[in-house]
Amino acid sequence: MNSSHRLRAVKEIFFCLLFTICCLLLIGCGGAQPQTVSAVNLRAIEYNQNAAKAMEKGDYEKALAYYMEALRVTRSIENTEGIAVNLINIAVLYQKKGKTSDAHEFVDIAFSMPDISNEIKSDAAYEKARIYLKEKNTAKAKEWVNKSLSVDKGLRAGSRWNLMGRISFAEGKYDEAAANTALNLNRENKQRAEESNSLRLMAEINAQKGLYPESRELYKKALEIDKELGDSKKIAMTLRGIGMLSLKQGHFQEAAIFYLRAYDVSSNAGDTEGALEALDSLSDAYQKSGDDKKAEEMMKKKVGLEKEKKK
């Protein structure tokens, strides 16, 4: 499960909590006063929702501030599972910012907490594996993704197998078995976002093997799901993948078209990181096609966007 899918899962948790709150407000037996919900719980939900929105836009500093506030609020009422979820989300943010030692610290606290569900404990182990993968420590990454599976398979088992496939890919091993297991589990459990991740992984494996038509078909299937879910980050990611495939085949103009589409999606979604990646790839495609002027234009645009991001 990648960060965007994790955010979707977190949203589901908090929407469920919000639904429970609404139900409590409506319950009344024998003329008794209806139960009220503390402003503290509602504030924690609001902070998490704001953090998720900031995360989707790539504003990690703002997202971190919101998650820190959510953590403070959940600690003030000793909401154990809420504390664990926020610790994991903060670890995700630190990992994305490249601060892996801080990420380890927060996720370790979450994993060691007593009285949390196996599902959340499994999420903590999964995130630990992702941090190790970021550090290129594939042995430790495998150890922790296996811990995640041993703690709780459940509906998210496919995401764990996706990560297993990614770890093998990072080692230069193109593990089709892991990718196929992930795909089958995600389809069986109706995990559409993770199904898309499985298809992208299989597309990349096929591309590495030089099976370009097969790779393109897998990317197209992933793109259909991304659009169905309205996931801008994934749509842009898949378009960049098809652009990369075109680049490998020497179809530079076609690659540029896909990278432009990815840039358009990311920039309109407010995803600065995705836009920067697309511009970088665009510059490369133009340079390889012999259009140095356009390549330079894309790099200038990238520099300008990076300056704007720092403001």
C-alpha cells in the first residue's frame, strides 16, 4: 500500500468514526438525553482530514503540522488507536521528506503500542518495510513486510505482496510470482487502488524484459482504474510510465506527449512533486529527440516551479 492508498484507508477509518459519532448523537432510549460528542474528537477528525488534503497536494510541511496536532489531540484523550494511526502517518511524511531516522522513530512507537488492533500493527510493520526500502536495505525490508503479513493478512494482504514485488524489483529481480499473487489478492478483496499498483508493477517488470506491447496493455488497465477512482497522482504516475516505455523504444515524440499529459494532470491537481517529475522527464525526451531548445525550456520551468515550492 503506498502513501496515497494509505491516506484513503485513513480517511475510511475517520469517516467510520464520524458515522459512529452521528449515530451516537441520534440514539435515545426511554426519554434519556442523547449522548454528546466531545469537541476534542471532532477536532481530531478535522485535523486528520486537513492533513490528508495537504498530503494529496504535496504540501508535506502543512500535512505534518496537522498530523502533529491530531496526535496531540488523540493523546489528550488517550485514544490509543488514533495515536497509533497518527504516528504511522507522521512516519510516512518523514519518509517522503527523506528523514528516515525520524520515520523509524515514530513507526517504532506505533508498532510497540499495546492494545491496538492487528490491522494497525500490520500497517506499522508495513510502513517500517517501506522505510527500509527507501534506505535500500532490502533484507530488512523483506523481514518487516513478512512481519506485516504474519500479524494480519486481511484485505490489505495484496498491498504487502505488492511491496514484496517492489523489493525484489529494487534488487534487480523481476518477481512475477509476487506481482501475480498481489494482483489476484487485490482483485479477490476488491482493492481497486492496490490492483492498479499490481498492474503497474507487472508493467514495469515486462518493460525490463523488453516485452513492450504486454507492458503497455498493463499500463492501460492500470490507467482505467486510476481514472475510475479519480486518483490524480496515480493517473500521472501511469502516464509517466507509458512515457518511459515509449522512451525505451526510441519513440521520443510519443514519450513527450505522455509526459505532457502527466504534467497537465499533476499541475491541475496541485501536485507539485508530480509536475516536477513530469518536467524532468519531458526535458529528457526532448533532448533525446534532438530538440535542445524545448529541453532547456522544460528545465527552466522546473527550476521556476522548485523556487515557487520553497516560498
